[in-house]
Amino acid sequence: MKKNIFDKQAAHEVVKRIQKVQPSAKPRWGCMTEVEMFFHLNEALRRTMMTRQEPKRSTLKQKILKIYYIYIAPQFPKNVEAPKFVNMKKNSFQLQGFEQEQNKLIERVNEFQQSQKELAQSHPIFGRLTRKQWGIFTWMHLDHHLRQFNV
């Protein structure tokens, strides 16, 4: 059974791992710095929690990718380019310092975990996701980047 960020224990585990990331940690793959990784995850969570209109129907390709990555694949693949709105190399984001971004991510993970609102956003790759699917995806996304920084 895959972990879900809406599970208190899974969220607690992720927060402990976020706290273990060290300043100037080197990624095992990819080109983000640790501060960029925190910002990337913060922005992804922020956008997921935004109130938006009901998403469009998922395409067949999105449905297949969703089933594979949410339910079958043990982890996300490495070095996949992020969508432009969270791509650290294709945007000029105003990053704060290590501690500020790290603390913001911890706050956002806790806020996301405790949120009871329905998530009506459409994922750019997977299309429509249920609340449970958002919880699994979010845990996998956080886990992917924490493994990237060896925690």
C-alpha cells in the first residue's frame, strides 16, 4: 500500500526527513539546489491547495499515466522535467534562505495534511485526481525530492 500525505504518520515522517536536509547538500541527480528543491515543493503544494474551477476531463494518456505512477510504479523516475510553473531553471523565482524555505515547507506539509477541503485542481500530467490520489501523489513527490538529497 502506498503512503498518503493525508495520513498523520506519513506526514510526520516526511517532516522529519525535511528537517534532516543540510544546507549545501548536493543532489544525487538533477540540478536543483536544496533551497530550490524546498521552493519547488512549496510552490507545488501551494498550487495544489489553491481554489480553482473544476478541472477538465482527463485524457486517455493522463489516465494511463495516473494509474501507472499512482498505483503501480514504486517511485517517480529521475530527471523528468517539471512543468514550467514549478520549473526552477525556466523561471526567475525569488528564493528565501535555506531555513526560511525549509520552515515554510514544513508548515505547508502540515497544513496540507490537516486540510479537509476537496482538491479540485487538475494535475498537469495526470489530469483529475481524487483526494486520495492527491495524497499519494504528494507523498511520492516529496519522497522523490527528499531521496534526491539523500534523506
